[in-house]
Amino acid sequence: MRIGTALCIVSLSAGAASADAQKHDLDGGTMGRGRPASCLVDTPPRERCTFYPRNGDGSFAIQTSIGRYYANRAGPDAIQVDFDNGARMVDQGVFTRSRDDRACWVRRPDRRICAW
């Protein structure tokens, strides 16, 4: 299942001997290896970002130019989003998967997180 969104992560703790090993993240989860992606948070344009699979359950994180977003799976088509502003985690609420673009998650008409 492809999950798209914009949630990010930056400060990973080194604790594994292997490059493929899971890393612990700042939102209490484990994160896999990042890959380059194209992201959109709320309004265009798209930007280069890094997408990280998390927790092995469809959760993810993205690192964008504005910060780090963590998406924790809250249901089959829902994620709970936290934004790391550098000082603390800020709750962004629950987003649901877009019916128009499955790489996107939406909350109200004005919030959108996508990762392709």
C-alpha cells in the first residue's frame, strides 16, 4: 500500500549497527531508511522532501523545508499528524486519505499533506 503525505523527521538517534536497522524517532516510533520524494504541505508548489516509513504499520514521516511531520496511523484511512517545530511536537489533528489522490491526506478543506 502506498502512503503519501508530508510528515517529517530530522533528528534520528544512532543506535543500530547496520544501515538498514530501524532508528528511533522523536515522536516515539521507529523509522526506516528515508527516500527522496516530492511533497506538498497545504499549498503548492511541491518541494523535494525525504519520506520515512515508520513503525511498520503504514505510519510515516517527512522532512520538508518548513520542518518535520510525523504521521501515526489512526485507522485504515486516517493518520494523526504531529509537527516538530524544533522546540516541541504540535498536534495537527487527524487527517483522512484523499479520494482524489491516494498519496494525499486531508483535514478540512484547507489542510493537505501529500508525498509522491
